[in-house]
Amino acid sequence: MEILLFFLVGIVLLIVIAKAESVQKANDANDAKENQSGSSDYIYKRNEVRGEIGGTNLDRFYIESVLSGCDEVGQLDNPQIAQKIELLAKKYNLSVSNGVSQVFQEARNAHLMMRGEDTKAQLDKLRNAERAEYNVLTKYANYTGREKRKIMLGDQAAELRAQAKKSSDSAESYMRLGYQKESDWAIMGGIANGLAGPAAGIATALDTQARNAQIRAQNQAFMNAAMPLYSNMMDSARDMKSMAETLEKRKEETDEKLISEIPSEEVFKLLSFQNTTVKVSETGAFRVGTKATTARKPTIGDFPAVIDGTVLAHVKTAAGKEIGVVKLVIPADGISQSANLIGIGLNGAKNGENYTVSFSPDNLWIIEQ
């Protein structure tokens, strides 16, 4: 009975294998046609990196010379040092036909030049980052009244939506990467049949089924382990979407908010500033940070309100010379009791000097909370 059953299973497998074999041949023909047409996916370009510290034989020679105790050309007057440096030059295939001193000096000059270029590149990168930060911090400085709050809330909502999408996309990608695809046992058996005959086809089909069972078990184990992280990431995405919806609702309600007619100078008198700092960067840029507080919560009639707008920070040397004026934009929530303000000036400061800060109103108003 068992032999008959095995025989019947074998016949079924052979039929399936034959069908799969014809499908595979058609696919192979299509693949061959596509391969003949070529694909840009297989074209690669090699990028050459130049000018990096230790990136050339000449610079590696100089670095190893320094590590060997020679960092000045004058030290080559010592015969033992000169001999050691000459051996290093030969190690890196550098010519010493004009003397070891000349090749050492060339290597030293090139190294110092690269260090200078490297420092300049780092400063340029820092300046670009500071310029980007300045653009972010001053983006809303010229908006007034309801418009400022609406634009700030809208941008915050858009940022939350972008983060929510990134979180959900990352969660989905994480699950896809960990999930293993099963093989088609009929096609695999058909391939083996074509290569080694029916017996091999049957054995391959059975082996593929066994491996598929193992893959299913591994996928289930992965799902069990990964689901908590996946759920957390998706929950985070939902929370951010919910927060974005709340901000959008606040944005829509802003059109109905009251604005006081109190002048900017009078609003400024309600503020005091504490814990003010000035931090200077290598580029000469300077960041001003302070905590703005109000002694009493603002109101418009019986409605709770906040102070909004922009404050100017005047940064001066100990001698009283002003090096720059920084705009400090109040956050979208305004100042009900206190708020941390930060701004940046792009140049004019020097490390090691002490600076003082005084404040004045740029444009301030009181708006319903």
C-alpha cells in the first residue's frame, strides 16, 4: 500500500515537474532576451578619492617618518635618522636621487597643505550648518499677528506628518527585510528534473517542501519577536498623525483669536530675561540663549493670552562695542509664563572674549491663547 501511494505521488510530481519545466524554459528565454539588451544596473563608476590624509604614498611616507621620530628636515643631519628615512622612502617607491632631504621636504609641505585644506573644509561645513540653523531660527521673524502662529503651526503639523510617514515606512521595511520568501517546489523540482532526471526532480521537490516548512517556522519566530517593535513604531506614527491633526485644528481656530492693541514697547516691558548665554564657534558665529519670563499671565479682557513676536538681542564686547544683533523668535505657543529663546549671529565674535547682552523689542503683541 505504501509503495503504491509513493508511486502515485511520484506520477503527480512528474506531471507538475513537466509543466513547471515548460514554464521555466519560457522564463529562461525571456531572461536571455533581457540580458542581451543590457541593463544600466550593472554599470558602476569608480570614484577616486584624492587629497586625503594618508591617501598617497608620499603622505604615508611622511606620517611614518614622523612616527619614527623625524618631523623636521634639520633632523636629517643625523646620519642614523637620514638612513632610516631613506629606507622609508624606498619602501614607498619614492625617488631619493636628489637627496632624502628633498623628498622629505616635499612630503612635509604636501601634508601641511592637506591639513590646511582639511581644516578649511571643516570650517566651510560648519559655516553651512550655521547658515542653515540661522535660516530656521529666523524663518518666522517677519511674520506678525495671527499669520505668524498659523504658519508656525502649519509647518509643525507638516513635520509631524513627515515623521509619522518615516516611522511607518521604517516599520514596514523592517518587517519585509526579516520575512523570508518560500520557494516554489514544483518549479525547483522541474529544474532538477531537467538537469538530472525525474528522480532528482522528485527529491528536489520534496526537499524544497521541507525547507519551506522550515522557512515558515522561522518567519513565525521572526514575527513573534519583531511584532512589539513594529507595533511601537506604528503606534508612534499614529500618535504623530494625531498631534498633527490637533495642530491643524489650532491653526484653523487662530483666525478667531483676539489680538491686543497694546504697543510693542509696552508689551516688552512685561518681559524679563534670565540665564542669558553667548556661545562662540570656530567660525566667529555666536549663539544667544535666554529664558524670557513674564511676571503675570497676559489676558485680553477675560480671555487668557500669550506674548508673541520677536525680541532683539544686542551682543556687545566688555568695552561696549556691539558685534551684532540677533533675532529671537518666540515659539508658536507664545509666552504665558516663560519660554526659552535662541538665535544666532553668523560672524563677528572671537573665542576667549566676554560678551554682554541687552534686549529690545523688534515686534511684539499679545494674542489670545
